[in-house]
Amino acid sequence: MIEKLNAIYNQAVERTKEKIIEDIERFMEWHEQKPSLTEYLQKRNQFIQHIWNNIWSNKAQSAFSVKERKKYLIEKGIAFDETNKKLVKKLFINTIIEHHPFPVMEWIKQNITEELWNQLFEETKQKRMEIEKQRLFEQTRQTVEAEIHKLIRKRIDEFFHQFYTYVRYRAAVQLKKDMNGTIRYKLVGRNWENERLVKNGYIQPEVYKQVNQFFEEFTGGYVEGYDFGKLYWDFETYGDRYFHYITDYTYDIFTDEFAANFSHVYTIYERETGKSLKQKRFIKIISDQVEKLADEFYKLIAYEYVSDLLETAEIPYDVLPHLQLLSEHQKRQEERRIQEEIERKRKQEKERRMMADVFGQATRPKGDKSVHYILHIGETNTGKTFRALESLKQASSGCYLAPLRLLALEVYEKLNADGIPCNLKTGEEEKETDGAKHVASTVEMFYEKDDFNCIVIDEAQMIADQERGFAWYRAITSANANEVHIIGSKNSKEMLLQLLEGSDITLYEYEREIPLRVEHKNFSIDHTKKGDALICFSRKRVLETASLLQRRRKKVSMIYGSMPPETRKKQIERFIKGETHVVVSTDAIGMGLNLPIKRIVFLENEKFDGIRKRRLTSQEVKQIAGRAGRKGIYNVGKVAFVYDYKKMEELLFKEDVPLKTFTIAPTNAMLERFQKYSHHLGDFFELWKKFKNPKGTVKAPLTQEQELYELIKDTEIEARFSIVDLYGFLHLPFSSGEKALTELWLETMQAIVNNDELPEPPVKRGNLEQIELTYKAIGLHLLFLYKLGKKTEASYWERLRQEISDEANDFLKKALDTHKKQCKRCGKKLSFDHPYAICDRCYNRRFYHEKNHK
């Protein structure tokens, strides 16, 4: 350690000497006349000593570890508390400064001779003169460059149109080339993670009126950008590419033709500054003005007419002919724009009248005193649905409208079991019971001309859902019955009262008899007990969790969204009967399922909503957590979270934010009125986008309808159907995001148009995923069969679907035995609590690859 200490000491001494020389030079810079060494030592005494102490302590600290510092102190016989790192550091610094001094003042007096002192002063004086000379040069150069700027601006103002004709011609030549059989691309994908370009024919000049429309097209390449200092890549458009072209063309004017007309600028620069003006410096001087001019040119070209530029490209460049051509085109442009503005206003007025006619009645209806509305408002698991159904049972005829096919099926079976004949109608199935005057249905199947004594509308807070909310709005406001029971969450109360203002309303509010209690500790999978329902937000996570619990000798039921309803029902029944002790579910458990659950456990606090992963909302937490507790079985409902239980508890007991908007969607009446103006559904979708919805409403996005429409747009399918009928097929409730189902939908539509037999849905039974997709495909087929009135065929497919559902149950059992959490790239087994879909090794490989291929 002594050798190391001596080496570091010598380094510190040499660095101190360098710093003292630097300080002397700086001291001399402050004086016009040469100061004396004595004067320096008097004024800089403390600072000189500080230089040594600072350099020596810093070098020693960074060179020796804490262990070495302790050893050094022990060798010096210094007592200290070894656990106190700050004390060890302080003692070490003080000791080395005390035991290893450097006589700075003596060194200066011995080594800074009068000759060296004079030399340093002369060098400093020379540096000061150079700095002053450079300052004067910069000042002169700035003045000269300001004059050059003025000359250039004057030249630009004087010859703006000539310069523009040159850039315009070159852009026109490039435009002609790009429009000659170039591939056209279309951006597909629902979010930035899966967006991609696909070929979409070829670029055709006649498609574009103005150049800015062409600039929106994708080139097929990429362009880099920066966001908060981070590099990212985006799809390049022709607008991006032409901006660079036009900037280059503008620089060419200055560096070639224009620079030649400014030879006197070089002379002025050299005369005033004493240095020659290099071309690189000239470009730097003019860069701001060139780029501003290029930006002006780009905007002008963007609003040119494509036909004018293509005409320009045909004429070899010469200033006078192109100035004349530009003048003719500008005159023509002005005439066109006047006509276009007249046409735009005419269309705008026509569109305004059309909107008033088509959408004018898309407002809230006035109260209807002939209908008695009974509102059942309260939290989950408070008995409000039970009470409404009791009224339904007492009615001479009735209809139950459910948010899910499973709930409609449950009420259908319950009413029939209680001796009340009931039919079932869900779009995918119809079951008729002799003498039935009641029907259980999904809310989308509501038909406003049907007349009942009593209607029950469940989960009315769904009226705010953007995709499905209009079905509830239509049912609530158009229900044709003596009594309409509406079941909703607490936050739907004010909206429902406003919606039914002026009607005969009775309000019942329900409170939980069974309290909810949050466990004040983070849950671990090892804590799973009988009566638990473990909640996660993907089918994959449900299978992983259930498989892990089964390996630990737990009997498990599963519930998730894509599970066939009949399979789900069997899973639920097994739990109710005690054949299984734990439920693993997605948030599908939160709607209408009353199970004997002791504790709800949130394995995740976030869910993917189709766009991003986000924290659960207060209402989502309440809807799911409310399933905990069952009167007479578990008189306290428990809720647990894997992490962040304090924040989640706040969400659970947070005051409900009232719903403020409900969803409106196209009605048959709107579509029928629209048919007076157009027979293209695409025109209706455009009008729907422009339609300003009434205050307190949101428009349904019609995502599925528009995506399906793109598949049949301008085909025989569109031509053969009325707008109303076509929209009905586009609106069929199925998973249109799954390619196989979309293809089946399109094949079926073509078969209907051609009067062919409907294509049979593919039946695959290889694994659980295929079974579930087959179930969905049969469901879509049944939607078509019932819509076309083919009930006999439908009965066969219903039986087959039941078989598929039974097989799904068997596959679930097999999946539990074989399913393991593993890396989706290499297949390596992952621990249950591993937070990602890939292992650390694969992640590091990917990170390294991305880092080294940017």
C-alpha cells in the first residue's frame, strides 16, 4: 500500500504544479502591468494551499477502497468506528493531508524564478492580444455577414419568381418520375405496435388534384425523428422526401448560379476581415435564409395542381418560358379555387340540410307517462337483479335483456325451472318453449315493436360503453311495456333520471349488506385458500395461474371472455357445487355472475384496453371486488391485491364519478332517410364522422362496421343490398379482429349474393385455441342462419356447438396438466411471478440487437 500511496502522491504533486502555473497565468491576465511574485503570493496564498489539499484528497479517495482506507488508519494507530463510512472518509482525508504534506509555497519560491515569471507574463500578454484580435475579427465578420444577409435578401425579393421556377421545374420532373408506375402503400394495423405498410396498387396521377394530397402517400421507406431527445423511426411520406428535395434544389441556386452573381461579396469579406471567404463559410452564412426560402417553396409546390406540374415537367428549363408558364398556371389556379370555393359552399349547405334530415331526430326522447320505469340502483351483489326478476316472474308477459349471452341463458333456464315458460333469443340461438310469453335475450336483440307487460334491462351503466352503449339507450328509451325495470350501478343514477325526465319513475337504491374488507398486506400465490377468486386480465395468465394451482393440489375453475358460455357455465357449476375450491378468472367475473366467493384477489392492477396497458378504474375495481361475499355463506367479502394495496383500496372505496355521456349509434330510421341522398354506405360513414352529436352523448366509433365495409366496398355485395340490410350484416356481433372469422364473414356474404349454399364454418379440434375459434365460427354461422330465417339448419349447428363446448371443457382439463409459463421466444420455463413474456436472456439479446442495428 505504501508504494501505491507514494505513486499517487507523486501524481498529485505534479498535477498541483500544473495547476499553480495555470493560476499564475490567470492572475497575470487580470493585470495590464506585470505584477510581482510577492504580490501573487500575498493575494493567492489561501487558494494555493487549497489547490494541493483538493488534488491530493481527491486522488487518494478515488485510488483507495474503504477497506484500504481502514487499513491505513489502523496502521497509523487511529481509533474509529468501522461501521461509520462517513467518519472513515473524513479521518482518511485529514490523516493523509497531515502525514503527507507538500510545501507548496517553498516550491513556488524555489522554482518560479524571475526569468520564468517574466516569460509567463509575456506569454500571457501575447494570449491576451490574440484574444482581443480574435474579438475584433469576429465583430468585423458579424458586420460583414449582416451586410451579406441584406444583399441576399434583396436578391431573393428581386428574383423570387425566377428562383421558384427553377425549383418548381426540378420538383415537377421528380414528380413525373414518382407518378410513373410507382407502388402505392397503405398503412394497416390498429396501433403503433402492429402498424405496417402493405402494397395497395400503383400511384395514378389522376387520383390527386393538388400536390399536397400526393405528399400524404407513403414511399415505403423510413424517416428518423427525435422525441424528447430520443431517436425514433416512422414511415416516410412523399411530403418528407420532397421537403429534402426542395431544400437541396434551393441550395443549388445559391451555390451554383446565384453564388456566381455575388463575386463582390467575397471581395468585401476579404477586404474587411483579412481572410478569404470559403464556400463552406458562405453556405453557413446563407443557410438560415436558404432554408426559409426552401420552406416557402415547399408550401407553394404543395398547393400547386398536379396537372400543372406535370405540364411543367414537359418543357425544358429556361427562365422566361417558365416564368410565363407559372403566370398562366397561377391565373388558372385562382380561377379553379374560386370555383372550388363556390362548390365547397354549395356542398356544405347540401350536407347541412342532409344532416338535419338524417340525424335531426337523434336526440333524447320526451318522457312517456304511459310507461312506469322502475330503477334499481346499487352496487354489485346487492340483490337488485333478484328483485327485478321477481317482478318479471309476476308479469303476464315479459322480456329480460342481458349484456351477455350467458346471463340470458341463465335467466331462460331459471324462469323455465320456476314454471314460467320462457323463450331464448340471442342472435346465435333461439329456443322456443310451448306457451311461452316471456323471453330472455341479449340487449342487441331488442325489437322496439314487441309489446310486453314487463321488461327488465340489466347492467344499464353499459349505456356509456362506446361500442355497445347504444343498444341500452335504444332499449331504455323505446321499451314498449307497462313496466320497465332498469338495473344499474350507482354512478348511472343521475344519467338515467335525466334520460327519463318527465316519465313515471320509481327509484329503489340498494346498499351492500355484506361489507368489503381489504387485506392490508400484499398477496402471494402461496396464500391461496378455498373460496378465493384470483383475477387477471388475459386468457394466457388465467391458464398459467390455474395450472400452477393445480400442480399444488388445488381444485380450480376458470372463467375468461373467449371461453364458450356453456363451458363457462360448467366451470361455474363445479365451483358452486364444491367440486372446485378456487376460481381463476378475467374481469368476465364482474358482470352478472353471483358465486360463493369469500375473497377476490387481484393478481394484476392493470389491464390492456386494446391500445395500452393502464391501471384499473375505480368502477372496474368495484365491479369485480363486489363479487366477494355471499349472504349466509360469507358474511364479509374480502379483497386482496398482489401489490400497491393502499392505492387500490382508495380506488375501491372512492366515491363514484357519475356517468355523464351515453352512446348513440346509427338507427334504421337514419339509414332509411340517408338512402334518399346516396346508395353508398361509405358516404354515410363520412357523414357520421362530421355529425356533431348532441350534448351529453358520444358517437359509437363504428370501427368494426367500417373495417368490414372496406372489404366489400364497390363490389357486387354492396350493390345487391339496401343500406339498411348491409349495415345489419356489418353490425353482426362477432370477433372481427380474428382473421379467420372475418374471412368466413366475407365468404358468407358472397354466397348470399350469389344464391349459393352458405360456407360451413371450419371445425378444428386440435387444441384449446382451435376449439374456441371453432366455437366462435359456428356462432357467426348461426348469426347468419337466424338472420336469414334458416332455423332448421341452425338447430344442427347448435347441437354441434354444444359438442364443441363439451370438448372445450375436456381440453381445459388437459391444458391445466400441460400448461406452463414459458418464454415465448426460446420456450424456457419461467417462474410464475416473472413479469414479462420473454426470459431475461432473450430480452438482453433483443436489446443488444436493437442497440447495434439502429
